[in-house]
Amino acid sequence: GIQVEQSPPDLILQEGANSTLRCNFSDSVNNLQWFHQNPWGQLINLFYIPSGTKQNGRLSATTVATERYSLLYISSSQTTDSGVYFCAGFNTNAGKSTFGDGTTLTVKP
Amino acid sequence: KAGVTQTPRYLIKTRGQQVTLSCSPISGHRSVSWYQQTPGQGLQFLFEYFSETQRNKGNFPGRFSGRQFSNSRSEMNVSTLELGDSALYLCASSPLGAENTEAFFGQGTRLTVV
């Protein structure tokens, strides 16, 4: 199957700081999504972004499908942004979506 | 519009027993996928059902099975439970499948095997 590498694995920020999370794929994927896992375990949809750039408030994402990576930007971080962020992409050869190991973000007040 | 509903939310079972988990997708969605999340292995794909047919399957033993009903609700079953089956089980629904459309997740079922 494909490999999905997320970086950094852990990130600690002061409230108000900006951050960039990265997701690299070893093979082409479509239907790339970013999720935030809440403390109760539910995956909350952030972006559905097979290609291009999208913005939603303080969050934005960019996917460069031809280079097999995606970036999630968080600006003016808040303590409520803390948690684990996952990216996932569907690979046609594998016939399934594969998740990265996640980036654990801690925002300190 | 109601989201994806998983029941039960929490479950404690004994080794050797079997368990059935349920997932009701978003109305109109025909695809349901199941994932297992553990600290050691992360999020692993179990299987996907579309219009009552299993479309894809991950690398899990035959003890893990599933089905989908005509109303798109899905169940997964784990027989002969092992301690290593303790995990958060998540299901995702999408209109046409993860290959083509956005997936939405339920709150998960947290299974503990003792």
C-alpha cells in the first residue's frame, strides 16, 4: 500500500502563533481530506481538497497533487485548536483510503 | 441533516466473545467504510460497503466481517475477540465512496476486550 507521512509528529505552539502541517504521499491519491480528531475520538472534517487551495476562517489548505503533498495552515492558533490532525487520501491501486499517523498539536495559553 | 451514528459508543467484552457494531450513514449516502484505530497501528482500513456489496477489504483476519442493509446501515462483527482487538472503531459514510466523494465520520465505538 501507499505510505502517508505527516510532519511534524508533534507541535507545541503559543496561542496566537501560526503553523504549517504537511502530508506527503508515496503514490498518487485523490480525494485528499484533512481531519481534526476531537478528544472523544470523532474525526471532524476540515477540508476536502483533492487539489488547489481552500480557506475556512483561520484554516487553509493546499494540495499539489502532481507533487503528492498537501499542507494545512493554521493561523492565530487558539487553545481549542489542540488535538490530532490527520490527512487521508484514496489510492486507486490500493482501493482504499490511507491515513497518516497524525500531527499532535498543543496550543498553550 | 443527521450525521453518521454509531452504536454503541462504548463496549466491554471478554476474550473469546463476539461483538456487533452498528453504523447508520448520512441519509442518501450509499457507501460505508470501517476503520480501526489503535495507538500502535493508527487508523487502519477494515472494509467498505456500497449498495450492500463489499467493495474493498483491508488486511484483517476473517474474524472481522461486515454487511450492509438495503437502507445503507452497516454492521461489523468481530468473532472470537482477542485483547488486541481493543480499539476505537470508526465508520465513515460518503455518497458514492471514498474514491469519489467526501467522507464523514461517526463518533466511533470504543471497544475494550478484557
